[in-house]
Amino acid sequence: MSQLPEPPGTFSDFVAKYPELGEAWERIGEAGQAGPLDANTARLVKLGVAIGAMREGAVHASVRKALAMGIETEALAQVVALAAGTIGLPAAVAAYSWVRELVAVNES
């Protein structure tokens, strides 16, 4: 597995200003890793949750991390397709556009 990408500057600036929040965020992420899911499956679940919550920034972060982990773009697209029945087609198309933005950047 390759190293995960650096977070966006705004995130880094925020946790530099509020380090205790940054540390708590890290602990939450670590605690969520405990369980039977492998890292790739866990990342795809997190992407699905971000899509369901319509959190564009979280979708971007999940896609950046998934690509760095070597997860195939087809798997990312399938997560969006699976979400469509729950969140509706217009929301799924919006999420698909967020995923495609990061995939395009990664391919260039």
C-alpha cells in the first residue's frame, strides 16, 4: 500500500489552530478501524457513507485515499451506483461528478 496523500491545506491549517480537535479526529479514525473489514473494504464503506451524507469534501478525501491505496476506479464508481437507489439519481450523479474530479486529477 502506498502512503496516503497529504490532507488539503485548509484541513492542515484548521488542525494546526485546534490541535486537540485534530488529535480527537485521529483517535476516532483509529477506533473505527477495529473490526473484521480489510482496509480496502473499510475505505469503500467510508466512501459510501460520505456519498450518503452528501459531503463533497469527505467524498474527495475518500477518493484520494482510495486511489493512493490502489483501489480501482471501477470500484469507486460501483459505490456511487450502489448509492443511487438510496440517495436518488440526481444526488448520485452529483457524487459521481465528485469522484470523477479526483480520478481525472489522479490520471493526469
